[in-house]
Amino acid sequence: MSNNDVKYRNAGRWNKVAAVTLSFWVLKILATTLGETSGDLLAITLNLGYVAGLAITMVFLIAVLCAQLSASRFHAFLFWAAIVGTTTVGTEISDLMDRTLHLGYTGGSALLISGLLATLALWRWHQGRIRIHPITGRGEELFYWTAILFSNSLGTAFGDFLSDSAGLGYVTGALVTAGVIALVLLLHYATRLNHVLLFWVAFVFTRPFGATFGDFLTKPLAKGGLNFGTGQASAVTLALLVIVVGTTLWYGRRTAATPISNTGNAP
């Protein structure tokens, strides 16, 4: 049990989401890549189409979100399953807008940006604040997951726009989004810009980074990819995700169980 868990338990509340650390962003990118490859596995490789793919992934997302919202406190594997659910649904929503509804990545991105900004505005108006950790109330958590779903869908559309519409290719598109993420990191440490705002910018842009990386793994060699196949890429990414979550939990419990030695004089 972490110090934060104790703090919010004593206040009559439990935190429900992961703290924003380095491992958070590593897991976010892995979850994003898994969402991209598994979404393409359903819609393209298995030839189910984007409507059926969206229906299947939406059922999974609703199931894990119901479990997440019903849980009394943070559970790492459940939380990251919900993140994977939003990334997979985000992939299907973006592809549905572009390839089935023919809105294009630009039109789809505009709609998703509007949805994300509206969610954040309503969150700020209803809750009086927007925060990313801790998340303790049911209403606050609903806004949190709605914003995450819009962010992941937007990131997918933007990543596809860079790779396809802008003609940058998968590697260059990933480098562009990596550059934006690096800039956000610099602003976080070197300026006093609002950290919550920087979080959501980083959250959006880690989605296209993972999406373009997923495309790089799965697309044919002729299109600049490695041609691993969606099934193989999904299995490898899922294994990495489970390993990192498990390692993070193990390290956190080991750190919490390690006594702090008192080598100095008492004040």
C-alpha cells in the first residue's frame, strides 16, 4: 500500500488512477501500440470491418470501465486494461470516421478536438478543477475516462494524418510526435506552465507516437513497415505491457516494505 493510498483512505476516499511517473508513460505508449495493432487485427486482418471491430472493442471497453468504476481503489492491471480498451476503441473510431464515414483524418481530428475541449471545459465547470492524480470521486472519474477516450481517438487520427495524409511515413511521423513529447517534457521542467495542461498535451501526442510505431511494426515493407503482422505485434506488445506492470508493482511493494534507516540526528 502506497503512502498516497493511506492518505486518501484516511480522508475517506481512495485514489482510482495511476500516478504520473516514467513508468506511466512507458505503459501508455505500450498500451497505445497494443490498441493500434489489436484494432487493426480485428478490422483488417480478421476482415471484420470497422463497424464490427468498433462494436467488439466497445463491449470490452464498457466491461473494463464498469469494473474500474465499481472498484473501491486503484488496481494496476484493471486500470491499464481500461487504457488499452480506450486505445483500441480510439483506433476503431478514427478508422470508422476516415474509411467508413469518409470524413478524412482532418475532419475526424477536428471533431475529436472539439469533443476533448468540451469534455475538459465541462469537467472544469462541474468539478471546479481538473486534476490527473488523485482521482477519487465518481463524477471526476467519468470525466477522466471520457477525456482519455477522446485523447486516444484524436491521437490515432493525428498519427494517421502524419503518416498518410501528410506523407511523412511511419518513422518520420513517430519522430515528429517524439519531438513534441520532448518539448512538453522540457516545458514541464523548465517553465511554470500548468502541469495538467501539459499532461493532456502529452497524453494526446503519446497516442500518435504509439500508433505510428504500431503501424511501423505491422505495415508491409513497401509502405515503410516491418511487416510483423497484427497478431504477432499484438502478442509481443501485450507481453511487454504485462511485464512492465508486474515489475512496477513488484518494485513499488518492495520499496514500500523497505525500512528507512535513520542515519542522522533527530531534529
